[in-house]
Amino acid sequence: MAENRHQALGLSDEMVLEMYEMMLLARRIDERMWLLNRAGKIPFVISCQGQEAAQVGAAFALDRTKDYILPYYRDLGVVLTFGMTARDIMLSGFAKAEDPNSGGRQMPGHFGQKKNRIVTGSSPVTTQVPHAVGIALAGKMEGKDFVAFTTFGEGSSNQGDFHEGANFAGVHKLPVIFMCENNKYAISVPIEKQLACEKVSDRAIGYGMPGVTVDGNDPLAVYEAVKAAADRARKGEGPSLVETVSYRLTPHSSDDDDRAYRSREEVEEAKKQDALVTFAAYLEEAGILTEEKKAELEKKVAVTVNEATEYAEDAPYADPEDAFKYVYAE
């Protein structure tokens, strides 16, 4: 058999299988959150479905022992790869005291975990971009060897924060990677009504950095692009803009009805490119994923998700007086 694509990228069979498992875990947690929301048990879901390949592929290309990540609200695949657990995510969904993101203070999707260098996001979209640039600047000033990685949607790439952050990073040649997860819709507005240029990556030239657009349904293509960007950053060559193109398979959030702005046929057509199906097919062809192994992974992930759900549902809420914590001087 000819060398497989993942081997050419320096990825072992074990690593690509781990990538698939991480994508599967993100999808199954996400699906469970929707069920819990519809059952009235958790207040809100903002979904990663359709974007797992881009998220996991990118996170695998980074150094999980030293790099900083500033994810946006859909980045379940990124934070799981960086060390968050299914239990952490569920504790956040149920807003329990043990929630590592915010102690149950924030709505789901506001990821933050100091030990894994996951930097807390703020509610207004794209505010994480200048934060990432600031962290990269601090790292450069202190002579530290890490990369800051931040993500945002294509709708967010129209916000001032993106342009200011990208410009500053380009001028100062900072070790930061900007990854736009283009899922075709900014809530209800399609990409062609948001951008005058063809691709988000076309904007990179204005900030003196390379820009590349890759298939967001292909974790190996995303891995390759982010790895190249990380290598450039570590060599002091400055920032990069990576655009991953996929499709948001769910409504914008559990409070949105996407039938108002896109047809069911369009969504069904997009499901044919679902990375969980296409990447599994690649792994099967490469002789890495058998039917037995696939069933075994599904079972393992199901146990993890069930355990996390039960634990979080039974966990205690924060004490009411904790609302004053970190707000006023003790």
C-alpha cells in the first residue's frame, strides 16, 4: 500500500485514530447537550457539529504542553483535545459549582481552564482575537517559546477586533495563529452577504501575513496548515491566517430556528460531507479503523458521555453568596 496522507504528514496510525475518537467525542457530547436542552435540563447549546474536523486537526498541530489557545464558543473539539473532559463540559452545561470554566456563572461555550492554557473568552464575538495577540506579544517580550492560537467564525472576521488584532500582529511579527472557522452562516446571514472578497484568507495580505483556505471537513488538511503556521511562528516569522471551510449542521444555537433562512435540502446535502463519515472512510481504507474498532469507540464514548451527564446532573450548584465572589474585594 502506498504511503497514506497522514504518514506523509508525520502522523502515526495511533494519532489519527485518536483524532477520530476526539471528533466522535465532541459530536456525541454535543448531541447529548441538545437532548438535555430540549428536555429542559440545561439552558443553552451552541454547537460544534460539522466543525469537529477543523477543530481537532488544528489542536493536534499545536504543542499541548505550552501553547495558549483562545477558542470561540463552538470550539468543543479544540478544548477537548487540549485536556478538558466530557465531565468539565457537562458541569458547564448544567451550571454547577465545579464547572472549571466559570463555576457555573457563564453560559455554555465560554471555555476557560488555566491548567490547560485555555484562555477565558468574553461574550461579545471576536474579543478573543486581540487577547491572543496580547498574549503573543507578552510571550515575545519575555522570550518564551509558545504560540497563541485563536479561532472565530467568518461573521466575526468582519468585526473591528479581528482587523485591529491582525494588523498589530502583522506589524510586530507576533507568534499568533488566526483560524477562521467558516461555517457559511453568521447566525442567519450567508457568507455571500458578509464578504466582498471571495475568501476570508484574502484579507491576510493587508496585514502582511500569509493566508490559506483549506477544507474544514479534512482534519489532515487543517493539521498541515496549522502545523506550518505554528512552525513559522516559532521561527519568529510572525502570524498566519488559516481559513477552514465547512458547514454548520445545526441551528446557530438552541435558541435559533434555521428553517427561517436555509432549506432542509441544503442541510441534507451538506451532511454528505460530514467529516465523521468521510474521515472514518479514510481510516477504513488505510486499514486503521475496522467495524469492530468503530463499534468499540462508539461504546467507549457513550460510557464517557453518560458518566459525565450523570455526574454533572447530580453535582451541587454554587451557593447563592458565591455570586459576589471575584466581583468585590473580599
